[in-house]
Amino acid sequence: MAATVVRGQNVDIRMWTRPDEVEEFAMRQLQNISALPWAVKHIAVMPDVHYGKGATVGSVIALRDAVSPAAVGVDIGCGMTAVRTSLTASDLPETLRGLRSRMEAVVPVGFAQHRATAFTDRDASDWAPFWRRFDDLTPAVKARADKAMHQMGTLGGGNHFLEVCLDTDQRVWVMLHSGSRGIGNELAQHHISVARTLAHNAELPDPDLAVFLAGTPEMVAYRHDLYWAQDYARRNRAVMLRLVCDVLRAEFPQIAFEEPISCHHNYVSEENHFGEDVLVTRKGAIRAGRGELGIIPGSMGTGSYIVRGLGNPDSFESASHGAGRRMSRNKARKTFTTRDLAAQTSGVECRKDSGVVDEIPGAYKDIDTVMANQSDLVEVVARLKQVVCIKG
């Protein structure tokens, strides 16, 4: 669909969804974002848009010489990784419970972490320099080094997941969704708090939209910590992928893996748009430059898409990061039961207890509608349907 333009305060709001389908609080947030004096051209709003802390989830914001840490989100570098295997559906056992158990045994979920560090030189060859950079992070997280090391290669909870999927050709994929874990959250919270104290943010319509300005010590400190956390998130997904692939190698010695696809969807990038160098924050959005591969997941019972970007300049070369919630977690728990969860995840080997009712497919927007709304942003490469889904 073509984007709908809504008049904003400093810049307009360009939306890949119908404005009347956006919740009131989210629309109010978008208007607040559009008032930022550093905003360039317009705000791009993805079809999975919904209310978030400070900045709206599903928003892409280009700022001139400024960045808002709340427009990145507290799970810095959160994103997706997927890999296609040589296996087909016929290679999988009839019952997938055992495979799910073996995967859960190697990837801690929820608040759990590894007893011993899980990263090795099979995941990357530069671990020592990476961990040395921890010493240069804000002193507020210095006591968290051990925790950060033991959370490397862990899934977390909420909407994070690990899946085995089938595409329409019945090829087996591994896909996972996670971010920078506790350390990324603590870094984000620290810098959001610092930004709120700065004088130039005093008149903003929402204190959570506070920004750092180029050339200031606060901006230098934030960008240092931000890029380290984005790297942590990327490495975290790589470690988990290796752990799961090792399980599959043990189970299926003949297996081969293609090149993984990986993308952040809560991050900052230095880019040039409309002839200007800007800092782009994507909160609940992926980069979709022309020819770039990306991943757009649905919910735990509906499937996901591998996509190729079309490089649409009006979206700042972006696309949605998933289906997007249509109701809060609390409302989902009040609306649905475990019986509903079992029905909506029929055919998927996964948890079906009260602890994940808030992740039920009915709490999310329809992924196919979301995809239809961004047909000018991405083209579909593959549609995946999960057969195993692990959540924290």
C-alpha cells in the first residue's frame, strides 16, 4: 500500500497503515516525536506500529546531529537470525518433543544463564578485544561483567523465541529472536535517565524522548555504549545459533547450513537520506535497503517471512519488525485461556501453559495484513511456519 501522510508538528508522519487503526496513545506518541526539532523530512511508521515507552514501536526516526535513546528501546540491538538447512520435513521425527527438549537444554531461557561461558572461537575470533571494551562502558554497569558473560548465548523471555520452521518447499529453518539481554537494558536505562537531565530537553512534550546532541560528552558516551551493546546482541544470537546447530548436527549428521541471515530491529545507524547524513533510530523496524535480506516474524502460531528490501526512500529504507501487538500483555491474559493458546498453536511443539498466554497469536496483529501493507517496502523471499517454538 502507499503510505498515508498525517500532518505532524515539526515534520509529517508517513504511515504504512491506516491512521484510524493506530491506538490513541501510540498516535499521541508519534505526534510528540514529530515535534522534535532535530527530526529530518518525516517520521516513518511501520504497519506493526503500537505503543511503546517514549518512542512508538514500529517507528523510524532520522535526526540531525542528535539521537534519542528511548527511540532505540531498552533492548538495544534486539533482532532476528535465521538459517536454512539441508533438511526437509521428512527428515524430522514424528514427535518433536525430544528435539525441543535438547534445544532447551543448551539455550537458557527466561532469567536463566549459562553456568559456564558459552562463547567460543567457533562463534567469533575476537572475544578478548570485545570483552576488554566492557571496561570502557559507563561505570554504572561495571559490576555486571560476570553476568554479561554468562548471559551471552541466552534467549530471555517475553516475545523472544527460538524456532524450528518449515518453508513452503518443506525445507527446515532455524530462527531466533533475542537482543542484548540484561546488560543492554541497564545501559539503555542509564542513558535514558542521563538524557532526561539535560537542559536542552526541558521543553520536550515527552521527557522520555530526551536526546543527546552531537559534539557533547554525553553523546560520545552513549554511542560508545550503544554500539558495544548492538555488537553484544549480534554475538548473542550467533552463539545461540551455533548451540542449536550443534544439537541438529548431533541429531542429523548429514545436515548442512546455508549462510545465516541476521538483522537488528532496535538500533541506531549512521546513514544518508535525502542528501543528508543523519542518525537513524529503528525501534521495532528493520533496515530494508534494496536487495538486503531481512526477517519479519509473526506470532508463535502463525509463521514468519524472509524478505528482500526494496530500498523505499520514504521509509528511510525500512520495514516492519514483526506482526506487532494489538493488545497489551495484561489484556491478553484477561482475554485468553490456556485452552485458547492450545487451539491457536495447534501443530506447534511449544509451551501451552499460563506463563505464555500473553504471547498467544490472538494478542498480535495479523502478519499477512502487515505484509500486505508494506508491499512497497519488501518482497517476500520465503514464508516459514514453525513446528517447534521455545519461549522463556
